Amino acid sequence: MLKIAGVQMDVAIGQNERNLDRIVAAVEETTRNGARLTVFPECAVSGYCFDSLEEARAFAEPLDDPGTSPTVRRLAEVCGATDSFAVAGLLEIDGARLFNACVLVGPAGLVGSYRKIHLPMLGIDRFTAPGDRPPRVHAAGNLKLGMNICYDGSFPELSRVMALDGADLIVLPTNWPPAAECFAAHTINTRAMENHVYYMSVNRIGTERGFHFIGASRICDPTGKVIGAAEHDDEAILYAEIDPAWARNKHLIRTPGKHEIHRWHDRRPEFYGRIVEPVKRD
């Protein structure tokens, strides 16, 4: 069994150092309570509701050379001191392009990063470039971890790809505003159940430039059952114990020989081609 934690927190826009101080302090707290992985919201380092690309660029970090990223350096220090892993959202600068990204950092430094692929017309996503890399599954100790960001969770294909690639847990750092309540209440459970994986959403709270964020973070087990939740818009840390071996067994035997399903063997991908065909834009 492995203990994981999600930190539902407020974020101060454009105050990276202050936000990093809080992130580091939270990792110290969660690991004192036994967590081996701590996950933070989307854009937890920088804030989200920037009004232009030019404004946001000042708070973005390069990840091509991890040693130049203040977030990676500080997370590596605290993860090294606590023998743990952390996922945090930030803005990534790569030449002229800006990405809404998140990093997975462990005791040895940067393990992997992800660039948000699906971009809504909201906040910094109005100005960022869409992610240009397929999602990958990374090793966080014995845990196989996949990362998406916020609106990506609305597209089940990404979760399925990571589950097929062996993810035990998929994490979704988010900045959910009002109108996302139904997503928060139901979609996390569905992504967990349909892929037989653990799934954790970690949302921020507070109000930033007129946008309120709803919290409602949760952790679901491979049956879709909620095993950790913060069903409110206050700061909170949610914890759960997970068993990666359970997520890896896709053969579900409920009554031997009478009621069995296999999440992978029962697939019929020859009928799914329409899903990946482009749709003509209006």
C-alpha cells in the first residue's frame, strides 16, 4: 500500500516564490503524515488568470535544462529530504512558446513533465500553445504515474492511452471554475472505473481576477469509489492509501465462470477508428 496526498490550495497570481514556499511546506506536512506522493493544482506556482502572453512570460520557467527551473530545484530539495515525489502545475517557457505544464519531481530531481494538450478559452490557456507531446507514464518509485491537466480530463482518450501504457494512477491538477461541478462530481469516478486505475483530481480554490475556483478535489479507486475528497472550496489536504497491484489487474472476477470482465481483453479497437478522425471546424 502507498499513501498519496492532494493539496487543495489558494494561489497568488504572479507570486511564484510565495507559492513555492507554500508548496514546499505542504510537502513537508504530507510526508510527515506518511505520503510518498503529493499533488498540487494546475498553475500552482504561477497562478492562472493572466491577461496576456507578455504578462505571463515573466512567471514561466524553462524545463529543457531542469537546473534552471526554480520549481524543479526547490521540489528536488524537499523531495530529496523527505524521500518522496511531487507533482505541481506551472508555466513552461520554450523559446517563443508558452505551455501550461506540470512536473513530476522526485528525490533525484525531475522525473518527467507534461504539457496541457486541450485548451479551453479561459485564463492563460487563451495564450498558451497546445501540448506537443503525447502523455507518458512515469515511475515514481514503484508507482506508475500518468499526468493530465484540467480540461484534458474531458477527453477520455488520454486516460485510456496512459492506462494502456501501464499507469496505476492518473493525476489531474485543475483550475475548475463554476460550471465544472458536474465534472468534479462524476467524471473522476468514471475515468477511474472505465480504466480500472486510481484517479486523483486536485483543484485550487480562491478568487483570481474575477474567477472563483470551486475546490471539490477527489481521489477514486479502480472501481470508481471515492476514497478521499474535499467536497468544498476551502483549503484542505486529502489523503488515500492505494494498492498499485490492484490497478494492474484488469481481469475482474465477480462470480467465477459466470460474471467476469477484462478491461483490456474485452476491448474492440477495430470499431473505434472514428474517435481519432479529425472533425471539420465550423
